[in-house]
Amino acid sequence: MRLWKGLTILSLLGILVVPHAPAQTGTETKATVPELMKFREVIYSLWPTAYTTKDTALMRKLWPDIRKYGAALEKAELPGTPSEKKDAWQKGLARLKAAEKAYGEALAKGKMEDKLKAAEDLHTAYEGLVLAIRPVIKELVAFHEVLNKIYHLYLPTKDAQAFKESLPLLTARMDTLNKAALPKQLAGKQAEFDKARALLTEKVQKVLQNQPCCTWTYTEKAVEEMHTAYQTLEQIFD
């Protein structure tokens, strides 16, 4: 459930987003920040790889690049983007720098739980920057918050209890997403959106029918299909 790299995007636990953003046409939806793209490989090595394996050595190894790309993002420009996106970007940068500082402090003297929280917060802040220049409807972001943990945490570690406990919230977020309306600027994509949303609903139901039990085979397949359906829906906002 990932932005770009299939996370898309975003634990997102309070992610920065512009709900029901204004028109996203032309160059607005194509806005890219090279420094952000370069940073993503580092972030996705941190989450989920280093996070799920509790690899503190890798967390330390990534620290110099985290600082380097964090500094580069502070100097980055947003070509052709409207003022509200620039405001969201600046707030996202502030959050990223705070998360970076906390990450460095956790590496220096934190317990394992502190390091893991700092890694998660840094990943969340990064994805907030992604959404700052590529906003989607808030109901989709909320759904992804749950999907992201299922896909990147509970499934790889086969945490059946956490997986099952997340399903009521997953269902509730899907119900809310099914009631969501596209902003009028995206009315031309309504049919495509409805089709992709219906498919995602179907795949969520399949996950509910294949909860962790005696084998993870069917669960893994169902979650993978749900994740792919989410990506299809998310891509409508490109």
C-alpha cells in the first residue's frame, strides 16, 4: 500500500494531506521533486525492511543518507505548483526535520521501541511530503493507513493477532471510502473511480474471508490482491 513503490504510501497515522484538493490537472499532477525521488530508496530500506527485521545496524547505516537527503529537500523547489501545495510542503518539511532529529536521538541512546517509533515517524513524514504535492481524497488516505500496516507489518511477520484486530477498522475505512465523493474537478474520472473502488471493496471482502488461520497461503494471496486493487484506485489521482 505504497506510494510509488507500492506503499504506498502512507502509516499514515496523521499524514499531511490536502482534503478534497482543488483542480489537479495539467502540470499540477505531474509536479515532481527529484530530491524526493532520490530519498525514497533510503526510506523504503528503512520501512519496511529495517523496521520489520529490527535491524539497528541498517538503521545506523541509513542515517548519513537520511541527513543528506533531508538537507537537500530543504533546498528543493516546487516547479509549477499552486500556493496551497507550497504551504503544505513547508509544513511537511518541518515535520520531516523533527522526525529526522528524533531518529538521530533514538539511534544515539534510544531503546529498540524508540528506534522503531522514530523509523515509523520518519517514514510517515516522508509520505506526507509525497502527498503534499500529490494529494488524494482523505478517505483514501485513511484506508491506506490500515492497509499499510497489514501489508508491511502484520503480513510479513505473520502477526495473526494484530492482523485480525485490524480488520474491523479496515472494514470501517472501506465503508467510509465507499461513501466518499470525488471533488468536482475530478468528475471526469468518476466512472473509472467507481469501477476501481468496487474492485477494492471486493478484495477487502476476500481478505475478511481469508483471515489468518492454519495457513497463511490464502491470506497472503488475498492481501496481495487487495493491495494491487488499492494501487489501481490510487493511480486514478495521477
